[in-house]
Amino acid sequence: MHTLPTLSLMERVLFLRHVPLFADLAPPDLKHIAAIADERLFHDAELIARQDDPGDELFIIVSGEVAVRERAGGQAEQEITRRQAGEVVGEMSIIAQESRVASLLAVGAVRVLSVDHKQFASMLRERPEISLAVMRVLIARLKEREARQLLSQ
């Protein structure tokens, strides 16, 4: 099996500079996030996270696409959106400290940086600007969900 080489700390910092959630952070803060994040690689159709499982980490998509799939009202799981490189998934569950509201599935090869709940909570306490960025992401996700619900009626 062929795996991609891991990203260096500098490559992670440079990548994080372009992630909207972290774009306003100073280089030392980006370096801290880059150092604490775990790098993971998922293969095509591999489950990254399952709906209803504990939401104890968020994922920053470095490369590839992630299908966000949701099961509602006893129906089969359906894809509700896709997330691309530079986007974050799993933030709602990690903030609410609740189970995941959707499953995450790799579409092709997907590389992510994962941050667990304890590390993420620490970042929010130490860097209020991340909290504001997270709020912007959450508002966008809530608007998307509302739009999907309106379309399905």
C-alpha cells in the first residue's frame, strides 16, 4: 500500500494560513495548532466519522473531498453536502459536546488534520479570535441546513 508522506510543520502552518477558520491568527498560533493536530489519511469511501457517534474531534480537510451524509426520520442516509480542502468538519459536535449530526465519508483519498475536544477547547479559551471564526462557520452551516429543509418541503 502506498501512503503519502506526512506534512512538515512548516507545510502545516502554511496550509492553516489559508483556512478561513484560522486565517486571522498570528504565525506562532498557527504553529501551535499545526503541532498539536494529528494528520490522518483516509481512502476512498472510508468512513471518517459516523452519525450519532461522540463528536470528540474536528477535522481540517487538507486535500480531497468529504461527503457529509445524514440519516433522518428513519430514511436511508443521504449526502447533504461536500466539503473541500480548507474547510472544517465536525465543529458542531465538538462545540456542543454532543453526538455527531452527520456521517463523514472520504470521496477519493482524503488527508485531514484532526484536533481533539480538549485541544480545541484550549484554543478557544486562549484565542478569542478563533471563537469568532467558529461562530461564522456555524452560522453558515445553520443557513445551509435551513435552506435544505426549505427545499425538501
